[in-house]
Amino acid sequence: MAHTQTPGPLAVAATTDVNRRSHLRINADDVLWLQGVRIKYGADVRVIDISAGGMLIESESDFKAHSIVVFEVSGPESTQLTPARIVRSKAITVDGMTRYQVACAFKRPLSIPDLVAAGRPEVTAPPTTSSKALGQKVIARFLDGRVVRGYTNDFHTSKPQLHVRDERGGDPLVVHVAKLKALFFVREFAGDPKRVDRKDFQGAAHGRKVEVTFHDGEVLVGTTLGFRGAEHAFCVHPADPDSNNLRVFVAPAATKQIRFT
């Protein structure tokens, strides 16, 4: 795997354990640039949450406290080698198998675009109708078959609802997650109706490979970093890198089967 050391979204600087604990943590599904984390030349790990000063991961391997591990942190354009000190490792049981939750402190903090020094930025309705100001393009598909297209700027995986407004800047529609099949973050609203996404992986996959079958028969194949169980909503990055879907927020009520491959 090629590595680039150019400063960018993953640029780094010095840190301490004190400011590691003070950094705002973000759920892995909310870090839009994060495509995957793996041990250097080793296995992928599942990121539970991450901050500028460290991260909490889930791994099949145990780690010795205070040991130094180098992680490959992958974004859309580069992979950074990020050394970290193991703070603690705790055995847990997942699907009858023993795994480990491991807290890591980065030797040099990440400069994460999704964070600001004072915490998560306040989200307010913009006074302009430009697509950038309106937020991220989404297509909300509901359990009853309804479809809503628009922009959101207040989505968060832990929130029970979000607001979607059209590009004309009218009053936003309140979307309740409990009523969703899935929320699709898209490149374009129309896309190519004739295109069929690939369901196989080209090259290394970042995160756990997953196949989601919805109650309506649709099958979604991709990877996930933040799966916490079938009763929780989670995000999937499609296997096809050219898909019109950038990521898909899957609502638990809509799934018939979730299978890891």
C-alpha cells in the first residue's frame, strides 16, 4: 500500500494524555473523511469513536497496555501512518466471540476537519439557497414507500430526527429516523437510473464488509465502521466506489438480514 506523508486533513502535531481526554470525540459514522483504520501491514480494526487525540477501537487481537502501535488511517485521498500508545484493552463478547475494545492515544494528534477546537460547531439554517450552504444532498426513503429529496445540515447518527429542505430554501421537513428505510447521501439527486452498482470489492476494503437485505428485497453491499448491533442504525459505504450513493444510513426497522462477509 502506498503512503503519502503530505500534510492535509490528517496533518499532525504534538499531544499529551491530558489534552487527549479533552478532545471532542466523534462517532466513526460521523467522520465523513474516515474510510478505514488498520494496524500497519495488518488487520482492519473497527473504529467506535475518534478524536484529535486518540480513538476507541474494536479488534480481534489484544494489545498490551502502554505498548506503541502504528495505525494506517485512510482518508479519500491519502493514508497516514499514525503511531499511538495503548491506554487500555478490555475483552468483550460479540456474537459469541471474544473481541477487544482498545483505547489508544495518538503520539501526535490528528487535525480532523469534522472537529473544531471549541467543540462541534453550532448548526443553524443558512440565509442562502446555495447547495453548499443548504448542507449535504440526501434522499430519504421511508418505510411506507415515500421518497423525499433535499439537503440536510443537522444529521447525526444519535439523533432521532433530522431536517430536510429543498434547494429553494423553503421550510424544512422534519424526518423521523424511526419512519425511515434508509437515508442516502448522494452525489446527485437523479443519478443514472440505468446504472447497477457493483456488489464486489475492488482492492482493499476499509471496515467490515457487510451485506444488508431490506424487507422490500433491496440488497446493499459495502463496509461499515460503526456497527453496534442490528437494533441500532448504522452507516454503510457502498462497495462500488463510483456509486451515486456516498454512504447510506440504514434504519434498523427496515432490515431483514445483516450479514458480514
